[in-house]
Amino acid sequence: MRLRALRVVAGLCGACFGSSVVTAQVQPATPIPPQMPPAAAQPTQEDHPTLVLPEPSPRWIYVLEPVFPYLVASKVWILDGDDLSIKGMVNGGYTPNAVMSHDKSRFWLAETYWSRGSRGVRTDVVTAFDSKTLDPVGEVVLPNGRFLVVPKKHNATLTSDGRFLLSFNMDPAFSLSVVDVKEMKYLGELDTQGCSLAFPTGDRSVASVCPDGRFVHLTFDETGRAITSELGQPFFDSENDPVFEHAAVHRPSKQAFFISYEGWVYPVRLDGMPKVAERWKLQGPGDEEWRPGGWQLAAFHAASNRLFVTMHKGGKWTHKQAGDEVWVFDTVAKKRLHRLPLEHHSPTIAVSQDERPLLFALTETAILTSYDATTFEKKAERTGLGITPWLLYTFGE
């Protein structure tokens, strides 16, 4: 066909100029040399092996990233706390909440999906992940949904024996969804009487914080059905000096420290009905300009009785301002031991629970830094950890 076309074109041109018809000659195509030498060719790998992690170390840090520009697809980054090398990563749904198992074998995400990505039929689930393979190994649908908000650490928790996961919900009544994570089965809802979040107080009990500054304490049976509900006495002024929702909680020792916007520390014993001890102040003489602030702003290392809090200079109601420093307190003596200036403003911190603890500070610009929590020597720094990392978790806290 190409030869015939060339003949026609040549003939037409000849007719135009009054010349004889010229037949075009077809030249053989120049061979194209191979793009790659045979010796450099590699076989195609059809199988994609997955590495298996060792048992998680208490010094590993799990970073929950809701990915605010693309909220329907979140991530959990897993890093070695000593050098901040990445051990693995899992994907999650819309604004998830993470829960770590007591035996390190699992972690769970309470998460939300839509059938068409950002629209369609909504499904709320609790997904179990194997902590070594990072594979999803089970899923439970939450038929009444869950509270969709910027991830908060105490939106979901495990009971003291690790049997039941409790997920905060508002539909519109406030409740806790009860999931048996051994049987991977949804059991029902616990009415929290308008109170929020979940703080474990026993094998079959949990507390929530109420708008008027008190706790409600709930007990339930093996089927997830409520047995008792008891209201405590107000312990903080929710109008003039509220407490941060991100209390520093250590489940094994049943200790918690709720911190107010003005810097009051409320020690709470989470063993049955919460017991609030005498409050004490973070700031001393000359510290009047300083206030606590951030998101996950406090962490507690139980073995050393040390409380870590992000602090900044600011006026009243600057409670969301990230920390310029981390102040370290002896919770028995109720006194400050150290002030750690931060290279990067950090709203979120965490501490590992091993004998040589690490302190982690996370910025709003995706920088994670680890410090020796005893000597306060900087250990490592990692930049560009996703887009919007937000919460920090460790096993054993």
C-alpha cells in the first residue's frame, strides 16, 4: 500500500509539472538496534514477597497520620525509635483511631469507608492487623457508626484484660460501641449519659469525661450489656479552666494525669470508679507566661514517675499552640526536673515504657525527633514523615 501511494504521488507531481511519471523506489528500513544488551535483561518478578517483622519493640513508635488533604486514606507509620528508620506502614480509612494490644500481637484501627471513595454507602469498622506481617486479619462492622472527628487517642481503648475494644460514638446520643476482639464480634452500645471518650478502669468497666467536669463510670457484662452507671463529683471547672482530652494515661499501672489549660495537674487512679487526687501546678514562680498546649501534649513514664508536657509562652486560651519546650516533672515530688528546648514546635509527644525510655516529639510539618528521656540527648530526627502525622503510640503504654 505504501509503494502504491508513493507511485500515485509521484505521478500527480509529474503531471503538474509536465514531466514523465517517476516510480519511487522503496528502500529497506534500517534495523533498530536492541534497547538493552541481552546480558542486562532481567526476568520479570511475578511474586512480591512480604517481609515479616520481629515482635514489636517497646522502643518502636507508631505514627497515626490522618492525611488531612485526603482524609479518606490514612496511614500508620512504624519506626524504630533509636534511629527512626521505617519498619513498615499500613493504610487505613477516614480519620481512624488506633488501639494497641496488651501482648503486642495485634493493633486495631476503628475506621470509616464509603463505597465510592468519598461518597456512597458508609461503613464503620474495627480492623485487626497482625503486628508482624501488618496484614489485616479480621474486621467487625460497627452498625451504629463511630464519632468522626480529628483523631483523638482516647476515642478508642481496650479494657484492662484486653478482651473488649470500646469505640466512642455520637449518633446523636453519646455511647461506647463494645467489640469483643477475641471473637471479633460487635456486642452493642453503652450509654455514656452525654459524656465523652473512653478510659479503661477494669476488665469490664470504663470511664468517660462529662461536660460538667466529672466522670461517669460504667460497668458491663460479657455480652456488652450495661450493669451499672455511676456519676462522680466535678473535679475541674469546664467553663473557666477545662482539662485537655489527651490525658497522659498508663494502663498497666492504672494511672492518669489530666492537665488543665492553665496548668493544673489532676492525678487520677483508674481502678474502678476514678479517684482524683489533690491537684498540683506545672508552673512555679517566674513561669506565669508559660502554659501547656498542643494536641497529644502529655506523656507519662510509669517506672520513673515522670510526666512530660509540651509548654509554650502564651495567654489564656492558647491551649492549641504547639510546645516550644518539654517540661519534665517528678509526679511523686510534684516538682519540675528539667526543661528541654525543642528545635521544632511540637504539639504531640510520647514516651516509650522501657528501662531506657525514649521521648518522641512530632511537629505539624511532619518532623519526628527522638531523645533519650533520661539524659535528653537527641537521638535521631526524621523529616518528611508523610504529610500530616498527628498521633503517637507505643506498645506498653
